[in-house]
Amino acid sequence: MYGPKPNASLAKDMITIMQTPPTAGRISLYIPYQMKTEREAFKKLDGTFYHPTQKRWSIVNTPNNKKLLSSLFAGKYKVLAATKVVSKDHIKLSPKTEAALLANLKTLTLKGMSQHTINAYQSCLSTYFTHFEQHDFSAISTAEIEDYIYQQIKTRHISVQKQNQIINAIKSYYEHTLGNDRTKYNINRPKKSVTLPNVLSEQEVIRLINQPKNLKHKTILYTLYSAGLRLSELLNLRTQDIRSDDGYISVKGAKGKKDRQTVLSSALLDLLRVYYREYKPSYWLFEGQHGGKYSASSVQNIFRKAAQETACNAWATPHTLRHSFATHLMQAGTNLRYIQKALGHTSSKTTEIYTHVLNINNKSVESPLDILLKKHKFDTK
């Protein structure tokens, strides 16, 4: 991570662009609050993102973007030299820990686990191995592991989700990398919380997906909702995955490395034809400004902007459109099996969560009080 040098002051009347190493993924910049015109102009560029904890904006680090910033902010910016900032939580790993992590990495890779899972497990294990540096990793007992997790809960206040992730990483190491019996490490798990997915109303969805004036942005939101796609699935769509003759969208290598088909909306197909003529995508359905896949942060920015402008649920994310897709199909009486297939759920129990978020109001469910009052006449005052 790169940031300003210690004690470096940021001008309140000038944009500050952090000097960016060629290998850095993004260009970081500070735009003073009062420079609203410049900020709005910057937000219209592809790939911009706001980092609230740092109070900085960023954009993909490319030569063309550097030229764009120089032109857009001509005479209104300065470049601030940056130094590498080392996190306080950074741990220097010992050769012993590095060897164990490498062995685990090879195992997880050979098992074909996703890069996201691999990164999460390796992060959990690096802290775990460091804690038990003076122990033989293969001889750590279940009681010692549970003591370690207890300390993590008490000192770091980790969530239930994080607790389960740590347990999964540890069990994976002993069972897959070391080849131990899976019943050997019977680690106590927290009671699983039951959370309901956020869902937008039909009116909110209509307002949100029609809010963008940019054709590509509108098409992206239409696609997410109409097909019930995850964000990663949307970004991996190829032009050939839109099977207009057969009436479906082909989703390749989705979660769990499974292929599936989902519904192709007639309204989306009409919009896609206009989009094709305008943008002429060559391989990926949604390409970035400089080719290649569209970025996840860009889609998040599109959604966030549309949600703010339409005053939708403040907790909504692009994934909320997938939840809304399933819930609205269920409200319309669509067979649960079809919804399960469209979402790519292995078990129908996963899909059944949407039965818990169906709208309950006096239009869908009649209160027993109203039923009683219809049958019996008595004074309610």
C-alpha cells in the first residue's frame, strides 16, 4: 500500500495525486471537498473508486489515465511523493512458517480451490502458525487450537464468520495438507446465525436499473437483475454466452466451478442489441475502457451511484439484485426448482431462504383480526 509521507500536508485548494510506482495497480488522489466540479468530472471516468477510510479516490494505473488526470486537472493539482507504508499488523514470517504455507498452497491449488478461498486460508494460517511458532505444527492438540480461537475472539473480537473461516483453514491444513483423519480435529464451532438477504422492491429495482444515462452502465444493471447473476459471473460473460436463439444465458465456471443456464430476458436482449451496435464488444460482453474485462469496482461504483440517486436501500449492493431476482420470481409463483437452477444452487434448501423474505403485508396476507371481524360483528372501540 502506498500513501503520503508522514506529516505531509494536503492542500485544501489543490488536488493531490500520489506519485505511483509503475507496478501499483491504482493511482491514488485526494480531491478537496470544495472542488465539486472537478470531483464530479473525475467520477465520470471509468474505474474510479472512493476509499472512505483513507478519504482518497483512485483510478486504474495506466499511462492513458495519467494523461487524462493531467488534462482534466491542468493547473489544479500537485504530485506528492509516496513511501511504502507497512501495516502495523505485518508479520515477518519464519522459514518454518513459510515452508508450511507453501506446502498448504500447493495442496489447495492441486485441489482446485478458488483463489479467493486460497488467499483467505493462507491469511488465517499465517497468523495461526506464527502463534504456534515454538510448537510442532503437526502435534498441536484440539484443546490448544480452541484456546487459540478463544484468544482471537477475546482480543481481536472476530466475527462468527471469521471464526468459522479460521476453523475451516486449520481443518483443511491438517486434513488435506498433512493427511490426518478428519475426525481427529473436532473443533467447536459457533452457532450459525440466520440472516435474511437484502431485497429491493419491484419499484426500487425499476428506478435503480433505469437511473444510469450511460448505455453500458444501464445494460450492466439490467443484466445483473434479469439473470440473477453474481458480480463475478457478470464480469466473466462472453459475447457468445448470450444464446439469443435458444433464449438463455450460459454461465461458465461459476461458484463451485459449475456451468449453468439462466433466463435471457426479452427486454434485456433488446437492450443488448442496442449496446452491441454502440460498443461492439469483441470477446468479453462488458469490456473495460482499455480492453479486457470490466472491473468489479466499476460495477460497484455504477450500482452505488444509481442507488444513492434513487434513494434505495442504503445496505444494497450489486448482489442485492440477485436476491431481488429470486424473491420476485418466487412472488410471481415460479417453480422453486427453476429458481434453484437459474441461481446455480446445488441444494434447494439454499434457495428456500427466499421464502423467508417474501413481502408480508395486508395485500398478501390477511390478518386473523380482519377475518374475525368479517365473521363476527362486535364493538372494536
